[in-house]
Amino acid sequence: MTSSPAAPGSRLASRLGFSDRVFVGPAARRVAREIEEGLERVETGLADEVRVADPLADAASRYLYEAGGKRIRPVLTLLAAQLGDGNTDAVIDVATALEMTHLGSLYHDDVMDGADRRRGVPAAHAVWGNSIAILTGDILFSRASQLMARHGERAIRLQADTFERLVLGQMHETIGAQPDDDPIGFYIQVLADKTGSLIAAATQSGVIFSNAPTALEEPMRIYGEKIGVAFQLLDDVIDLSAKPEDTGKVPGTDLRAGVPTMPYLLLKAERDAASGVLAQRIDDGVTRIAAGDDPAILDAALADLRDHVVTQKTLELAHTWTGDAVTALEPLPRGAVRDALTRFAETLAERSS
């Protein structure tokens, strides 16, 4: 007996970790085929662009690329491009450049957060040290800029503005909320800058470089930014997972490194005594880890945080942001692209449900 060929779009849905509900019906499956074709071109571009003549730089640059990834940003660029002329050469180049920017940011983030693992493998700085990891990220940023430069001032400006927001988001996360800042509002802005800005650039660029109607640029930018915030809020929930295979990282990596997440911030805002005690346990553990204690001392406190109501509140907040993202799609013409973007948001929201 021979197996049946995979349904159009099923490989894409499997790659994203989403169900086939993202691509429902003949029109949506045609869109999925276009995205799969575009992703093959993006993968080819990434494989070419991460190669460097210097042996050390080459190995380091290819490291996280070869570890895999869902390529969510290129998928969204390609999906948005179906509102216009589809997979133009410019769309492919820009999707590749933005994914390289994302890859470069991972090298830097892992150094700053002290993360041990990324995508199921040791973090780059654990292999080559902090300096090489940082410089590798810089190489990827420069390659992304070279790609963008092929497509004129608009592409260069998009890359530069996005990169500035990425850096500011990381800077603000590093210094933390100041006394006059609302901690939760401050954190949401960090997420919008660090994660939302790059996804917004991906969705907006799909419109720009496919020659789609300019009136769709702003709705797609808003959609992308809101999806980015929702995505990170869901990651804050997943970060507390007891199963490292869910994240590719040690559970609670961010909190162990002293990086606040939304469940922690909501916990600090609770007024009951038990929440205050748990928050103090986490703070004390972070202080001890910074002084050299085993990060495992936070295991019990993080398990309690995972089961606390604030983690469910974080999940509900993420669902609110995904709902707002779907609302932003209202100016788009009805059809397969709008439906797929809606289902993308809905299936994203189900990751931690």
C-alpha cells in the first residue's frame, strides 16, 4: 500500500506546530502552496547568506540557523505578500533579511539573558564564549542590511527603524522599569519593541514589496505587532513549562536570570500574603543565583508560580492581544489571506491553552 501525498499546506502547518485549521478550503490551500514555495526560496537564501569565508565565523553563523526554527516571520511576510503580487524577488529577499535579523538577535539575547540552551542545543555563547556570540550576531545583522540595501531606501529605512526598536527594547529590559513607570505597561512596551517590531516589519514588508495596496500597510503592521506581543506573553507561560522539550530551554530561564516575565509582574501586583511570600522567594532565589548558587534552588518557587492564578491571567492577556490582532485585519479584503491570518492568530493563542 502506498501512502497518500501530503495535503497542500499540511507540511507548512506541521512545521509551524499548528493544526491544518490555518489553511482550510481550496483557496487557502493554494495560498499554502505559495508560502511553501516561498519558504523554500527563503531557506536557500538563508543557507547562502549565513556562509562566511572565515572558518570560525562560518561555523558560528550557521549554528543557530542549522538548529532549525519555525520561520514564523518569513511565513507572515509571504502570507501578507499574497495580498499583492505574491513571492516577488524583493519579498523573498526581505523575508530572508528579517529572519537573519531575528537570528542575530538570538545570539545577543542569549548572552544578555545568560540562557543555557536555544532551539534544543547549547546556546552559542556556551560553545564559543560571549564575545564570539555577540560578534556573530553582528555579522548576521550586517548581512541582513546588505540584503535590504538591494531594494532601496524604503527597505533600508524599515530595517534601520526595526533594528533601533529591537535595541531599545533590549536596553529597556536591561535597565528595568524606573520608579515612575508602570511595571506592566513598561513590560508590554518592551515586548512590542523586542518582539512585536520585527514581526510587524515582516507583515508590513509583505504588503510593501508585493506591491499590494498601500492602505493595507498599517493594518498589517498593527496585526504583526500585536501578534508579537501575544507571542511573547504566551512564551512567558511556556517558559514555566515543566517540560524543557516544549521550549528548548531550561524551564524558567528568564526568571532565573533575573529577567521579569508577565506572570512574575502580575504576582508582584497581587495584594494577598501568599503571593507576597512567593514573590519574595523568587526574588531571594534570583539574588542567590546571581551570587553563584545553583539555579535549581528556584525549581520549587517556579513550580508554584506556574500553578498560580497569575499565569492563567497572563494567558488571558495574550488572548486579548490576539483578539486585537484579528480586529486589525478588518480593512483587508475578505478571502483566503485574511482567513489564514485570522486562523494563524487563533492557533497561536492555543499554544498554551
